[in-house]
Amino acid sequence: MIAFVLRRLLWTTVVLFGVSVVVFFTVKLVPGDPVAAMAGPGASPQALAGLKARLGMDHSLPVQYGHWLGHALTGDLGRSIAHHQTAAPLVRDALANTLILAGIATGIAVAVGTAMGAVSAVRPRSLLGRITAGTSVAAVAMPQYSVALVLVAYVALRTGWFPVSGMHTVGSSSLLDLLRHAFLPAMTAALVAAGMIARQFRVSLAEVLEQDFVASLRARGLSRRRVLMHAMHSALPSLLTIVGLQLSYLIGGLVFVEAVFSWPGLGLLLYQSISSRDLPVVQAGVLACAILLVLANIIVDTVHAAIDPRVRKA
């Protein structure tokens, strides 16, 4: 198990290095001069040259990348042009808020997707099974921004139960208030992931239910509930794989969800930074997203390996 985790960590280091290269050089391809934006309008050529020298942007791109990577490894992610402060605290606070929303959305997606997949696998020809199967297909096909607008129009505005923006009501920081604000964006983010989990888990559980050991359990007189519990336990590794695959989509989709609901997370920060051409924050935010995705996949792989020893030999 230790060797498996070490191999994953080594591969993660290679992946993160590649991501850092792509992030740095992709941002450099964005049209415009960030130094001119930082210096402000009316800056003289001498002032621009001096600022470039202080930022190390008068060197070649490989040298600039080396300096940026060295600073990033020490936690220095540059200085925000729009906020006039270091980028690291901005990204750290936004990432914490994104993790809260991602955790709630993941819990909803796994619970709803597993339940729908189990129902459609156990009773595929029943009315409820057909409804859940059709609902999972519809969930995958729905664009997130359309779902967000529908929830705002028909749930938030008509009922008044859930706020449509922000993370807390002014003057309140209770857990209940946080959950009320997080409900609509979390439901929007979880919709597609829940549909994919339901569809794939239905296939996996249906395959398990057709295996010989399930027929043996039924022949021994075990109740339908206990047989289903044994079957779901056998399908658990495949469920973890499905959840791991959907984590990337879910976290990536939070960028749009946070922008629509003004959730103060990393997605909203990236959206605002791209709009204001705050390139240091864009670099830091994309790098933080990549690290988050890689760490999430490592956790899923480790749990999968702990449950299924065959994975450790892969």
C-alpha cells in the first residue's frame, strides 16, 4: 500500500510540473501587457522598463518561468493587479469557500446518483425504475447555466426559501445560513455528476446482480435487502471510480456556478480576474485548481486501493 501511494505521489509531481508549464506559458499568450495594466495609464516608458526589471519580466520566458516556479514553491504566487495585494491570500480564502461548496455538491451527487442508480438497476422494468433512468439521462443533458436560472426563477424567487447570491446573510454566520446559501449552487453543480453516477452505477450494480454469488445468496434464503447490500458492497470499487471521474467535472463546473450565484470561491475569483486581466491571480487560481483536482484523484485512488487490493498491482 505504501509503495502504491508513493508511486501516485511521484506521478503527481510530474503532472503538477506539466500543469505549471502549461499555466505559465498559456497566460503569457494572452493579448495585452500586464505590466502596463499594473503601472496604470500614462506611465512613461522608463517607468514601464523599471517595473519590468523589478518583476523579472525583462528576461526570456524560460528564465521567467524558473523565477515564477521558484517563488510558487515558497508560496509566493505574485501580486494581484486589481486588488493591490499578494495573490496567495486571495486564492487561499477563495479555495476554502470552493471546498465547502464542492463538498456539499459531492455529497448530494453521490447520495442522489447512488440511490437513482440502485433503483433503476434493481427494478429496471418498473415505473419508478424507468423514471429514475430517464431522469439521469435528462440530468446529464441539461446545461448548468440553464438549471441555475430555472432554480433561481422557480425555487428561490417564488418560494423565498433560499438566497440567490453570496455565502452568508449580512450579520449572520451560522451553519444553517451557510447551508441555505449553498443549497441552490450545490444542487446546480451536482446535477450532471449525479446523472452520470446514476447511469454508470446502474450498469455496474446490474452486472453484479447477475453474478453467481448473488444467486447463491438468494438460494440460501437471504432477504432482498441483505442480498442488495452484498451486491452494493461488491459494486463499491466501481462507484469510487465513477465518483473520481466526476470530481474533475464537478470542480470544473463550479467556475460557472459560482459566477451565477456570486459564491465567493475560486471560480468567481477566476472569472473576475480574467475580466479584469489580473494575470497573476489567474495563474495562481488555475494552479490551485489543478492541485485540488490532483489531490482529489489521489484520495480516490488510495481509498479504491484500500478497498480493492487488485488496484495496488496496477
